[in-house]
Amino acid sequence: MAHLFRDLSLGHSKRGTNAAAAAAAASVNATPMPAADLPSPFGQLSPTISDSDLRLTAYEIFVSACRTSSGKPLSSIAQAERSLTSSPTPIPTPPISPSLQRTLTSTAASRVKKAFGLKSSPSSKKSPSGKETSPAKAAKKPMTVGELMRCQMRVSEDTDSRIRRALLRIAASQVGRRIESMVLPLELLQQFKSSDFTDQQEYESWKKRNLKVLEAGLLLHPRLPLDKSNTAPQRLRQIIHGALDRPLETGRNNESMQLLRNAVVSLACRSLDGSEACHWADGYPLNFRLYEMLLEACFDVNEEISIIDEVDELMEQIKKTWGILGMNQILHNICFTWVLFHRFVTTGQVEIELLDAADNQLAEVAKDAKATKDPEYSKILNSMLSSILGWAEKRLLAYHDTFDSANIDSMQNIVSLGVSAAKILVEDISHEYRRRRKSEVDVARNRIDTYIRSSLRTAFAQRGGIMEKADSSRRASKNRPNSLPVLAILAKDVGELAVNEKVVFSPILKRWHPLSAGVAVATLHACYGNELKQFISGITELTPDAVQVLRAADKLEKDLVQIAVEDSVDSEDGGKAIIREMPPYEAESAIANLVKQWIKTRVDRLKEWVDRNLQEEVWNPQANEEGYASSAVELMRIIDETLNAFFQLPIPMHPTLLPDLMAGLDKCIQYYASKAKSGCGSRNTFVPTMPPLTRCTTGSKFQGVWKKKEKSPNSQKRNSQVAVMNGDNSFGIPQLCVRINTMQRIRLELEVLEKRVITHLRNCESAHVEDFSNGLGKIFELTPAACLECIQQLSEALAYKIIFHDLSHVLWDGLYVGELSSSRIEPLLQELEQSLMIVSDTIHERVRTRVITDIMRASFDGFLLVLLAGGPSRAFSRQDSQIIEDDFKSLKDLFWSNGDGLPAELIDKFSGTVRGVLPLFRTDTESLIQRFRQVTLETFGSSARSRLPLPPTSGQWNSTEPNTLLRVLCYRNDEAASRFLKKTYNLPKKL
């Protein structure tokens, strides 16, 4: 820092003796400092305009602005000195602008430096008395602000004199006119001709520069957008390009200059507010690039990392260019922030106070951003901040590579600058942030979190080279004892990295993230955990290497957790959030994962086996004495072998992992049950669709009935039934019985398996009493319910298949078709009895009652369906009611079987619906009609008074249900019922 600032006490600086000479020797076309890796955020100008062109134009603007601000002619100290020394008698010289002729004074207490937190350099020598003195004291007259600016901008005295002469001429010819209302390059072109320059080349270069500046300010980067319908831009472009290609005679009021002036003025004088100001250098980004050149003058030409002590006076004069350049305080703050930052970057990144100054200036920008919502301002600010943030993050996202003991001091400044830029971008520019509550977003903490995680991941990845070298070395010396596995070496290396992070980097980052060390170790924990997972996935058994790695991993994890806990002592949650980011990877968990993979493989194979074997299963009742499927026997054998193999594994946590195995086996058996019932159908599969309602006509039904029977002879039905019984169909009665038996067999086997599991658990060294004291029901959670559901569905499907499919020829096609006396229930009872015998002989005794009950229930449903939805081939008179009741009693007796069948209470329970409906068949028609009217009115209310609505079919037959009563009337064989149905619902006599 000793050379950052020099003290120009009382105006006598080191520049006093050599600055003027240095400026004269400096080439106007000097190459700027290299910054190839940091392009300007304010955009690029035309490549034909060089930095030296911009610097000269900026200097011209500076001199003209300072001149007009005082209202007096301008002169430099050099001009005055030359006049005094070259003439024996005083020659009157033009008065000098007070703003530029002011003698520079001591600026040790510079306001700008104080604002930025910059210190003055102790480079000035001190006298024995302790007072500072300059080595060039009294060597020359004190330098003025104008002379200082000329030296700083590397402008020669000849060029400076020429500019000032031109400005004097302009002032003389346009008295009272402000410089803001002129187009300076145009006026300069008007004042000079080739004879004013030392040679033709210098003249041509000067002329081309001014033309290119006009093109940039009026055509390429105008303050106001160009109107496409306006021909002035095209006219000016032609004049400029023509003047570049062939000589343009300047310094005279000729036709070519007049054309140029007309074209320039028509574009420069455009204004939205009607002011007289000319807009030729205030378009973005030209104005910013010119202003950059002026602000660069704050840095010493001899010591590029030093800000001159006269920065206050210089800045005061520079700000007078705002009117021409369209700048203001908030735009100045943006530009000066960039200049400070850019100078730090392009001078080797060694002068930290420059970075600190940029950060302090950025604090002013942050205030501006909160108060300013102009979209153009936001766009410029966004570009500048993005450039700074991009540069900072390039270093911070891998700060372990960027910083070491030599430059660690700069890290805090770079972090502060990056965080400040990010906060402005997010909090003051981002629309998304404004839509969310600010309490939800901590920009600084989030950025630091990202830097820590990114850099540590990068540092960890670089340890991959160590892993590879260690692995190669170990393979080369395979027989060497005590050689560590690669992951054990990495664990040690990661531990050292964590300690270094805690000691070196976390104290810096803790300013913005209170849990910086915790985040660091959590990141390392995750990185090592990923490697450990890959290692574990590649091993199939526990080996000495695996044990070493797992022990090293366990030690590393404890060290990392300890750092996280220490770092989180003062946090609100005590570090719980960080610890949650560090899921344990101790040895037992690693072993458990291996065993879980073993379980998954076994379970997947078993499921594949179920798929394959159930496709080949024929459900043959002769497969064994108990009548269950051979695939079920094999399934339970495989499950038993899997359990034995599990308890033989050399692991210490059988009770912990047993639920995983049992859950997998449980799902396999459940899957077997679901596949076993698949395709067997249900109640709705076999119950026929109800035909539309019709009314009866006496004597009209018999011919159609007999024809129907001829089309569907009983012999065909019997043949179909015989085919099913012979086992040609895997969904026949015997096959369905075998499926039911199989499910029952599995239910019984589950009890045996559960007892074996308890025995195995008792023999495990690591088992605890609670592992097997909670009963047997929790071992298999899904299978018992799945088997019971399967039995219920199969039993119902078997019952309704028998009644509505296998016996449909004697029930649906035969019972009560035509005359009741010749179509009673005896044929149905005979064939139903045969089916019941098959079921009784095949089904397991523990589920026999359930299956027979379901068949009885299905037969009762079929009987009612014939009576209430049998179609137009059936009709019943009141006299037929006794036959119907007798037939139903015979049906019940079949299931009672003189006390050897189902219990009477069970039969009464399921026959209640039929017994409630049968009295309707002996009730007279008028009473039925009256009851139907009453029930319908009660059901539908007053809306049914004018016209009785047709009650919907619910399928829940009941003597008080309108649809049931209506169906009894539909099948009542008398005129009164037919007339009522015709009049009320216009029902047809036949389909």
C-alpha cells in the first residue's frame, strides 16, 4: 500500500518536475492496459474508434466544459510560462479559467479517499521537525488542475494548445453560447485546416477522428432513436464516408462543410423537452466510454495502481462534463465503480485498497438502485454488476485454487464485492425478488453457500488424482503389507482439507454465512459419501479392504460432524439443518445396503418365477390329495429357502433388515394371489342384462318360447358343462375350486412360516426381546388380507358362474318359460345338485361352507331375476303363486339337505329378500296397482301426482320398492295389469 497514494503537499509533487515531460513524451496512441479477460460492460463501440481517439475527444470535452463553466477563456500554465520566458517584455495572454488555473493544494484529507476508505501514501519525505516536505520544493511553480489533467490524459502540449486556440475562436465567434448547445467535433472541424498541424498525416488523423466521433454519436449510438423515415441519418452517413474516402477541406465555411453542418445539426438538435442542447456525445454507450477515459485520469500515469492525491479537485472538474455527456450522479457512481474495479483487475490484482474502494463505491450504487426504477438505468447497472459478479465468481466458485497464504488477504474484499453486486442484482433489479417477501431470500448467505459447496466439490474432485496414483502404487506393490485402500487414503486427505477450511477460509466467510464451516463439512461429507457408495456398489462381500475403508469412513464422518457441531453452537437450531445434510454412512449402514441389494435380487427373481409358473399352471385338482396348485407348493418352498439363506448371512443386524425381506416376500405372495384370481370374473361378469319392461297378453307367449328352446337344446348345454368338468377349461368349476384351495393353503402356510421366523430371531445374537414379542400378525402384512379377498372373489365368481352360466339353460332359458306346470324348478335342482357335489368333493373343508353359501345366494338371486326380469316369455297369474312358493321351498331344501347341508339360520338369512317378494305374486292386481301408486307418490313426491314416473331399476328387490312392484305387474297375466301399464307407461307387449 506504500505506493498507492502520493502526497502533493502544497501543490509540489513528484509530478512537478517530470510530469510535463512525461506527458510530452507519451504517445497519444499509447496502448491501454491489457484487460482481454474483462470486456467493458457498457458495450463495444465501432472498432474504427480507438481508445486514443476516445481519450482525445474526452479531453476536448473536458477542456470545453471547464471553460464554459467559468465563462472565461482558457489557457494552460505551460502556455503562460512559454510566453514569459520567450519574450523580454510581458506579452498579454488570455485570462485563464479559474477552475483550471487554480493551484493544486494539499489533499492529504481528500474527501474521495475518505469516502472510499483509502489512505495517503507516506512517500513524501519528512523534515527533522516531522513536517512533510517535497523533494521538488520550489523547483517549479505549482501545477494547475488543467495542466494535471493534460498530463494524466497523456495529451501533448501542442495538442492542448491547438484545442485551446480553437475554443477561444469558437467563443469569440459565438459569444454567449454554451458549449452544451454546440457539436464540438463539428466546431473543431470548422476552426482548423491542414496548415494548423505539423504534417499532413497528423491532420488527416485528426480529421478522421472527429468524423468517426460524429458518426458514433449521431448515427451508431444516438441519444434519441433515429426515425427511419428521416433522410438526415442517411445523408450524414454519405457525407462522413465520402469525407473519409476523399479530402474534406476544413477550417473554412465552404459548401462541403455547410452540408456537413446542416446534416449534423439536424440530428444533434433533436430533443424531447424542447431544450437547445445538442445531443452528440450523450448516447449510450459512447457517453460511458468517454466518461471512463476521464475517470481513468484519476490514476497516476507513472504509477498505474495509484490514485492521485488531487482526486477531489480533478473530480470536481470532470463532473462539469455531465451536461455534454448526459451523465448524472447515479450514472457517475456506476462508471466510477467500474473504473476502480477495472483498474484493480488490469494491474495484477495486487492493490487491495482499489478493490475496497470499488466495494465502497458500490454501496453508493446500492442506494441509487433502491431509489431509481428507470429501466435504462437498470439495464446499464445490470450489465456492470453482472460483469463484476462474473469475475468474482470465477474466483470464488473455486476459491481453493484462487487463494493461498500469499493472497488470502484479498479474499474478503473479493467476497464482499461479489456479494454486494449479487445483492443489488437480486434485491433491486430482479422482478422475481420483488414478488416474494424479502425475508424469504438471504442473498449474501445463499451466494456464500454456493461458493463453499462449489469450491469444495472442485477441491475434492482434484483428489481423484491422488486416488488414482495411490491405486496404481498399491497394485504395483500388491504384496506389500499394510498398504491402505484408496478410499481410506482419500478419507484422510478429506479430513485434512476440512481442518484447513475451518482454520483458513471459514473465519473469512463467517461474516456472511454464520454456518460456513458446517456447510463446508456437509459438502465434503456428501462428496466422500458418493465415492463410498460407488465403492460399496462394487463389492459383493465383506473383505479386509472393505472393513478398512468403512472404518476410515466412520472416523472421517465423526471428525466432520464434530466440526459442524462446533460451528453451530450459536445457531438458532443448534446445527440441526446442517446435520440433516449429513446422512450417516457408517459400516453397519453400508453392510445393510449390501444385504438390501441381496434381498431385492431374491425378491425380483421370485416375482419373475411367479409370472413364469402361473402362465403354465393348469389348476388340476388331481395334482395332489388336498387339491391345491403345485405352483403354490413350490412358491412356499422357495420362500422358506430364502428365509434360511437370510439368517445364514454373516451380518450383525438380522432383526433390523428382516422387515425388508418380509415386505418383499409379502408382496410376492400378494402378487401370486392377484394373478391367481385374474381372469376368473366376478358376480357382474355372469349375471345377465335385464331385458326392457313389457306387459303381458294371455296366450301370446308360447309359440315364441318353444322356438327359442329349439334353438338352444339342453344337450348343447350339457356338452359344454361336461367339457368344463373334464378340465379343458382353466376356469371350470374344479379349477376354480383348486384356486380357492390354493389360497387357503397359503393362508395356513403363513402361520408355519411366521413361527419359523420367530425361531430364527431367537437364535440371533443381536436380537432383542421386542424383535419377536409383538405377535405374529405383523410379519406378513399384505398376504393374509390378499388371500382372504382372493377367496371371497373366487367363491362369488364360482357361485354366479354355476348359476348364471353353467345352469343358464335350466334357469334363465327354462324356468317358468310358458306354462308353469311344464317348466318348474326340478331340472334346475337336479343339475345344481350335481354341481354342488363337484364343489363339495373338491373344495377345502375350511372354505366349503363359504362357497356353498355363495352358491345358495347366487341361486336365490337367479330365482328372483327369473320372476322379476325374465322377459316377455314369462307371465304369472295369482294362481301361480303357490307353485312359485313351493319351488322356492324346494330350492331351500336342497341347501338344507335334511340338516346335512347349510344351517337353517344361514338359509333364512339369505332367503329373506325372496320371502319378502313372493307374497306380491298372490296379491290381487288392484291392490298391487294401488300399492304401486302409493309407494311411487311417497318416493317421488308431488311431482308424481299428474303422471306417475317410471321408477328406475335399483336391483335391490323389496316388496315396498316401486320398481319391484312395477315388475310384478309387468309379469301379471291379466287385463287390469296390462291396461294400467299401457295407459300409464305405454309399455309394449313384446320386444
